[in-house]
Amino acid sequence: MASKLAVHLCGVLFAMLVPVSASAADTVLNGLDYPWDIEAHGGKIYVTEKSGTVGILAEGSFTRLPVETSQPILDDRGGGLLGLAISPDFPDTGRIVLYQHYGTPDARMNRVIEAERLGDRWKETRVLVDAIPGHPLYNGGRVAFGPDGMLYITTGWTENRERPQDLGSLAGKILRVTPDGEIPSDNPFAGSPVWSLGHRNPQGLAWDASRQLFAAEHGQSGHDEVNRIERGGNYGWPLIQGDETRDGLLAPLAHSGQSTWAPSGLTSDGDRLLLAGLRVNGILEVTTEGRVSEAYRAGERIRDVLVSDGVIYAITTNRSPRREGASEDRLIRLDP
């Protein structure tokens, strides 16, 4: 039966009937507990779980390995072990990059670390970016290496209206650093890791076939966004949202209006963007012109989406970060 999905196209909200079978998803792996990021390399799939593990799925067998960090992982509310990126030199070094929540519930922070596998565990080898402000819910958390070889990082606004517009703060930004954590000389703001600003809670990063960067972020009471990211661009939060405009601030490529997608992971299959939706219980298709439609309905909260060797995979996080307890989750494969 078709479902009614409110989507945004060229600044106009409209209802769209899209028949998509809920049976299009096949379970690849059960028994996950609040996975947050999924990546692939060398025929293997890597999955982070918020409690502090990076698991490896290879030849039908899943190995869950704890991550040993110099600062304990704070697995609380929306914080924990979040984003994962496979380093460009992974075949030679085995290095991965992780986004880690730490501190205490009353004094939260985030940082980006590098880690290597040592037998039955992953061990932190160095800190790349530290002292990113933390929050129970709004931490950003996505890390990804771009086609330029640089590391991109999303950070949340932490419910502080000053930080997203403050170049002196790492909150509410997309950051760009070298694989060693240094500030590239061609960043838009001298001596700063900030690549773009004015973000609320971005959790998705993806590049299309033309090497254009896009980001997805949670809005306030609706107004979730997909943005085409420009070097040094200011995306307006909290000064504008939705169709609002102001000189010097960039409008989104697409937004959800008064409805909510609750977007998280973002990827490209070469022709379109695929957006993981927690509230819509599936995956949205976003064209580079800003047209949005339902691509897959999974009936579960989708945290991240991956295209690997032409196959679309996704992970669920079926517990809201506003609630406590375990989350019964899985890795699924979707029919193209």
C-alpha cells in the first residue's frame, strides 16, 4: 500500500504517493545494538556500535572488537562511538578514524581519533582533533575522507545559538583537516579547521560523481536539510531555516518543511544521493537538483546507508537517543 510522504521541491511542499514494498530489505546481520556508521573496504563491512566497538563482517562471519581509547568513551544518550572512516592508507597501515564522545554527562566533549587493530581489539594511536563541544543529542559525528584526500568532520550546535556562527568554536561546523589532523593551507579561514559554518546537527556527508560535497542535517521542529557544501559557506543556523533568506547565508538544496525526516547518513550511488531517515523509517532519494522522494521503506529507523559494489546496505538504530536501554538493530541489504 502506498504511503504519504511530505517532501520539499524547489521551495514548495507537496504530498507524493510512492509505492515501495517493505519486503525489499533482506537481513544480512542481526544482533546489533545501536550501530552508527557502516563502511566497506576490501570486501569487508565495518560497523561501529555506540557502546564502543567496531565490528567486521567478512565471508558471512561477524567479529565485534572493542575500541581502546585514552579517554573512556561516554556512551550516554546520543553520545558514544559514532562516525567511522577508513584511512586512504588502510591497505598499508590498517588505520581507521573514529568520532568519539567522552567526558561526563555534565561535561561532554567530542574528539576525532585514529586507531589500529591489535589482535582482538582496536587501539587509539593518536588524537587528530580534540575539544569539540559535546551535547546529550547534538554532536554531529560523521567523519569521511573526501576525494581530495582530506578528512571532513561534522559537529553539532550543542543547543548554543552563538556557536554555529562563531569561527572560534568547533561546534555547528563541517571541519576539514589533513589525515594527520593538521590544518590545510587552502582552508577558507586561515589557521582554522572550519570548512563551512552555520550548521545545526549535520550527520551525513557524501560526494557525487563530480566531487561535489553534500551534507545532511537535522533541523529544529522539522526543516531537516540537505545542503550543497561550498568552501567557506555559511548555512545560516540559527539565523535562517527552510525557505528563509538573508544576505551572505546559503539556502538548503532541499528541506523537509514542517515535516521531519530525521536525516543521518548520506551517500551517493553515482546518479543520486541516498539519505538515511530515522523518522521516515527508510531511505530518501535526493537528486542534485533538490528533488526528494522515497527510495526504500524499511519500517525501521535507518541510521546510515552505504553503496558497495553496486549493492545498497543500511543499518538501523531503532531506539531513540532520548530513551534508555538496548536497541535491537540489524544490517540490511536493499534491492536496487
